[in-house]
Amino acid sequence: MNDVLYKIKEILLKNNLKLSTAESCTGGLISSYLTDIDGASNFIEQNFVTYAPSAKIKFLGVNPETIKKYTVVSKETAYEMAKGLFQYSDCTISTTGYAGASEDKHNPTGTVYIGLGHKKENIIKTVKYVSKFKTRCEIKKDFTEAALKEFLSFLEKIY
């Protein structure tokens, strides 16, 4: 995973970009991974753990109607979370999913929606990922690593 993190750092610094994250089901683990590498303060702007729907609405501007219509665990919510982070930085990562006992008829436990954004290019992409793991901690780690790999791929397509 370190190679992914250092490549993300390199691309962000080379292009003078700042990153913000909004995490729900990953509970801050993406932020933790990113701040494990030296120099993170040079490319991380602001990170949030927006676990409750009200936090997604308050800090990210997610429309309550989006949550009502599509649920909090949806590509639409991940999209709005990533977009809402544009008020804080150039590039964004958002996660919303089920890492534990909760699930719905469309998304079993182990499902996450990842939002990836690039403000200058006006691009927001969502990815659905389903973990093969069963325990909450394993699922959170898997979601985190999937989100970071997806973000690196997202950046590499632009740069």
C-alpha cells in the first residue's frame, strides 16, 4: 500500500493539488493511511468523518432528498459527498457503505460507494466496491485500500 500512497503524494505535489476526504464507513482510516507518510501536510487540506447523515448534509451539502430517495449508501450520496468537498480542496475522496451489521435490499454488508473528484477538471466519478471480507475491521481496511487504489488510478488517467 505504501507505493500507492507515495504515488498519490507525488502526483498531488507535482501538480500543486490539495486533497480532502469525507469518510463514513471507513471512519477516518483513509486519512490515517495518508497521514502515515511524510509530508502529508503539504497535500492534505481537510478531512472529515461524516458518519451520520446529518454530518453529510451539514459539512458537505448533501441534499437530504438524495438520502431520502437513494439512501445514505448510494452512488448518488457518494457523488454529492465528493462534490461537497470541492469547497475545501482540488481533489476529493468520499466513502459511504456498510462495514458492519447494517445493510439494505440493494447493498449487503461489505458494500461501499467511493466518490472521486477533481475540481479543476470538473470530474466526479463513483465506484461501487464489494469486499470479500466478513469482519468489520477487515472490511474497513479493504474499503480504504480500494478507495486509495481507485483514487490513484483516477489521478493517473488525468495526469
